[in-house]
Amino acid sequence: MARKDLERTYLGHSHQEQFERNIAYAQALIVGGRALDGLRSAGANFGDLSAPHPEDLYRAAWTQAVSALDHWLHLEVVEHAVAIVADHTRRRPPKLNKIQVPFDVAERLHSDPADSSGDVFRDFITKHIQRDTYQRSVGIGEAIRLVTTLEGNDIWRRVGATLGMRADEVRKRQDDIVDRRNRIAHHADLGPDGRRSPISADEADAAVEWINTLATALAQRFFPLAGMPVRASTEPAGTAEASAGASAVASRPVGRHEVKAWLVRAGRGGIDADWALKNGVAVVGFHEIDDLTAADTRDKVERHVRSSLPSDAKDGRIENFSRQLWAFRGRIEVGDLVVLPVVKRQQIAIGEVTSDYFFREDNNLRHRHLRQVNWIREDISRSAIRQDLLNTLGAFMTVCKIHQNDGAWRIARLAENGEDPGPRSETIRAPEDAEEETDPGKVAPEEE
């Protein structure tokens, strides 16, 4: 595979795509285990079903989810470390600064300083951390310390605040899951009595859901880092003339308390992006939930979600759906900007919201929760967007407010001329206030 293709594979949004595919695979294993359990219970004649056991699939799903987190963190650490080293104005995290670079690598960097943000340092840091394990809380903390100036206690306090848990509760939950994974992987899940420990589909499902939720919290708190530079790209940005709508948007003041910008995916993985562009709407999926027109408060949305989902739906899933649907139903306002990633073309579209929320009965259940949108630009290349903003657009959710690193202002500039100028000031950061803590981007994406 060419280097250029490798960079596309491992940059920004594609990290999330890989993680989501790995988590989806783990979830599919659980579904397969439930199906196998049903066949065994029914005594259907599908051959000898005595040898395979549903619990084997649940154990595989458990292991897969932990590995997905480990793999994703390695990719993120490499990209962020490379970006930090390339920016000579940025304070380097102490842990990253203490890494000893071999003489031959230092010599190559010295002979070609520009490559310190490219292949030489990337290859070095990739090899340097390849034996590190980012699964238990200690390892995850060490990974985050490579790309932030925070210490372990501060890292987990922030993660806990995001999840509404104490730091020690978060760490114990993660460590318990990894301990079970290690017992499965290294000891065939055998207990002290020499028998395999029982495992249920619900236990496996809860473990996979936790890994997904933890990854989202880590991504929101620590990826992206403010002020990360973008690597040079030879791919040209779109050259289409900005529309009158783009000029009007760009001429309006954009700031923390003025025009807002939102990431709104067209269903899970952006499955309906082309449909949304063609029909001039923003659409979010959540096919299980009925009309929210009358749900004009956050509490009413949550009650509606709770009554729409199965009675055994987990509280985390209810909270997940409620936060994102309330953002789409009640927090986004007419005149706000929305960003739609068009994954298959490696582009984004930017539009202006022109209607309140509305619900439409449709044979395709994914096309029911809608907002009308004037799509200003539909073909902005990802190469035109700086890495810190790209990372925000790669968040693990369907609906997310874009407010880090002067994001709303930069989205308006992209709508105007297809170029990302970067933040107006390095001091513009996401506010550490109550609004951020209740942002729908703090939770995992919808499950379809």
C-alpha cells in the first residue's frame, strides 16, 4: 500500500471508522451467540450443535472489544505525537519529551528537519509504543500522558466527570473488564476449580458497551488537542465559488454565544448522507423512536425514549439516545450550521438549518427525524481541514456540538471559501462549564 493511502487510512475520522467496525464485529459475535443459543434450545436439526457453545462467542466479543480500544489508542497517540513534535511553538508533554531518540533517527531528522512531522518520526514513535498495552487504566493513562501535560489522577478525574462517575469507579470498571479478557485470552477463562467461568450475552454486551462509552469519553476529553497543526497535503481543496448563502453565513458574527455549529451524521456511519443532501435535510436515524414534536423539554424526550425502547433497555442507552435526540430536537436552532461527513468521498458538506425539528412517516424508518437544511457546500475535501478540527468531526456520535478551537467560526469560513484558517487565537478553547458536561457528544453513537 502506498504511503499516501496509509496516511488516509490512519488519519482522523478513519480511526473512528476502524474502531466502530471492530466494535460492530464484537456486537455481531454476541448476536451470533444468542442465535446459536436459540438453535440449541429449540433442538433444531442443524447438525451437531453440542460442540460449539454460545459462551465461546461471548468471550470472543469481550476480547475483540478490548483489542479495539487498544488498537484505536495506538493510532491516536501516534498521530497526536507527530503533530505535537511538528509544532515547535507547542509545549511538549513531559512523557513525550523524555523519549530517547536513537542516534540514527536523530541524524535523519537533523538532515531533513521538515520530515520531523512525517515518515521518520512517525515510524519511530509507532515502533516505540508498539509493545505498550493500552487496555488497563494504568496503560491508558500512560498513553494519554504522551499527548497531554496531565498526570494520571487528573486524566481519570476528567474521564469520570464526563461519564458522571468517580475516577476510581471508572478505573475499576475498566480493569475488571480487562482482567476478564486476560483470563479468557491466557487461561481459557478457567477459574481456580479448573472450570470455565460462566458468561452471559448480557455481560458481554455490557462490556462491549462500556468499551465504546469509554472510548467516546477519551476522544472528547483528549482527542483532539487544541491547536494541532495540519500536515501538508498535495490534494487541492474544492475550487467552487462560494454561494450567496455561504457569504451570508460568513458575514454573520460567529462565536461561543452566537452562531453555533453542529456535527450531524446522517444515521450511523453516515449511511444516508447522499439522501440528506439530495433532499435538503439533516437526518439522524434513531429508528426506534417515534415522533418527538410534542417533547419540548429534555425530560420529555427522555421519557419518550424510555417508553419507546424495550423494557429491558439499559440506562446508558436511554441516556445516549435522549441526549442526542434532544440536541437535534431542541438545542439546534434555525440559522445554526451543520456539518455532514460524506465518508465514502472523504468530503464534508456544510449547511444552514432552515426549520425546526419535524417528524415524517416514511417507509424507511431512518428517514423520520428531520430538519430542513440549505446545503451551502457539499464537496469540501478533508485535506482542506486542519487536523484538530478533523478530529472533532471524527467524534463517536451522531449529533455533537462543534465548539472546540473556535470551531463554529472556522466552519463558517469553510462554507465561504472552502479553506480552514485555524482558530483565531490559541486561547479559544472549549469551555469547561455545565453546557460541555451535558453535551450530547459525551456519549456513544446511536445503535442501529
